Amino acid sequence: MKIEDVYVWDINAKWLGISPFQLMENAGAGVAKVVEERFGKGLKIAIFSGTGNNGGDGFVAARHLSFENDVTLFLVGDEANIRSEEARHNWEVLKKLDFVKIKVLKDSSQIKALNLESFDIIVDALLGAGTKGEPREPIRSAVEKINECVGKVKIVSIDLPSGYPSSVCVKADFAVTFQWDKEEYEGFERVVAKIGYPKELYHLVGPGDAKFALRKKGEHKGQNGKLLIIGGSEDYFGAPYLAAKAASYIVDLVYLAMPEYPARRINDPDMILRPFEGKNFRGEHFEKALELSKGVDAVILGPGIGQKDETQSFVRKFIKSREKPMVIDADALKAISEDLDIL
């Protein structure tokens, strides 16, 4: 399987109720178990952690290893830059422990001054699979410092050697990777540790699959899809808003077309509203709605749109003139239930 599959499975696992906190705990515990199985206990261990989730795995590993080993954790970077909630949580836990020594290294001069020869094992938790190119400072200096110990100290990387596949990467004895080996990994030994993904993830299609199926290369807003949602009425505003909010997680640009009366009840700065005069959609709104649809890739028509006669007429007219892929939902289905020929 590929690196991208990890991100898909993480999202789908969360959908099944398996939190990122659980996965990080299992990953760090898995690393600690492999280290002790390979090398024993009563060891002096240095763990180099970055501020990302790979570093978070290192925080957890440090806690588990500290029970029967002498552990020092080197945080490379500023703790204010610890990004995810789960990594931040495990860092705060670590700071409360008396039996894990912590040293924060914010610049390369502090790293270059280190002497690591007294350690039996170095655990590399600096960078994960999401980084590209050669490591930047101060991570680069940490990689070079770890590599000074090759042949003198056992070096274990979490998931993959930091910096891989660039020329500036940790020269690990092996890496503990999670759940399965990755197609992209070669040229270094891997030990696979299970972290609690259920077998069901092999067989389901979840939000992670949808997100990555729609992702395209590029950095331009809208390159991952533009969607128009037409809905809402004087009685209903929640359904079109929730549809737009859900779509926004996987589509770059979501436009929500609503009558201005229910639109006033939406106070979300991230929502792109396109209000129409009045309380309900009417025939006179047809041209404006059709023009909006020309600038998107697909349309959702109907959530909360209501069953007023004038609205039902608008729905039928819009469907007859459709030019883009369309999902017809809720009250819009009732508008065409007796005249399916317009489809």
C-alpha cells in the first residue's frame, strides 16, 4: 500500500470512532515495544522529536520507554509550533513526568554542541512521510548529529528515516513503520507495527476516499471542484447550510444560493452566500440561478427549498434547463414526482 493510503485510513478510522489520539498512542507504544524486544531494557535512550505528528509518536514512545529505561527527549524546534491536538496533548503529558529528561533545541548551535556517545539507542522522530525535499534547519543539523553516531549507537527511525528520500537523511539501522509496509519505501530495513486499524477499513469507502479522489495536483483555489447548492426557504435554512458545510471539506469552492430571508440566519464567515430577493425561490430567480450554475462543476438542488407553488415552478424550469451534473434532493424531488419527463 502507499503513503496516501495512511491519510485515507486515518480519516476513515476517525469516521468509525477511532480517534487520532488512539492511533498516536498505539504508534508510540509500538515503537517502544520493538525497541525493547530488539535491544532489551535498562538502556540509555535519546529521542529526537520534531513538532509534527511524527514527533508526537516520539513523545508517546518516550513515555513508554521511560518505565524501564533512562530516556532523554530532545525537542528540535519551538514547542509553540507543535501542530496537532494529539501531539500537543502528549507533549503536555511528557512535561509532567519526572523520569523523562526534556531538552528543547531551538537552533543548530545547540544541536551541534551535543555529545550523544553515552547513549545506547537514538530514536529519530523528527520528520514524517509528508515532508518534501532536504530537511531545513534546525532539523538538518539534528539529522547530521544523529548520523555522527552511525556504527557507535543503534539508530531507530519512526515510520521512515527523517529526510528520506533526499540525500540528507538519517542513516537508521531500521525504521518502525505502521500497519503495513509502503510501496514508496526502499533502501532501509522496516519493522511493521500494528496500531489498531480495523479490518473493516479494507472494505469500506468513507470520507477519506472521497477527499483524496477529488484532490488534484495544483495550488489554485477551485482546482479541486466548484459546487453550487440551491435551497432554503422562509421555513428552512439548516438543510442547505449543512449540505454546504459538509461539501466544503472535500470541494474547494461551495456557493450557497438561498433566498435572502433565510440567508440572514447564517452567520458563517467561511460560507460563500449568494442571496436571492425574498423569502422563497420564484420564477423570476431562474436567470440568476442559471447564470450562477455556469461557473461551477455541479449543482445540488432542493434541500430545504419548500413546496410553495412558485418555488416548485422554479425548480422544474431550472431542471429542464440544466447544463451541469445535478443532484436533485428533498422538496425538489416532489416538484418533479408527477412529471419525470423533464429529467
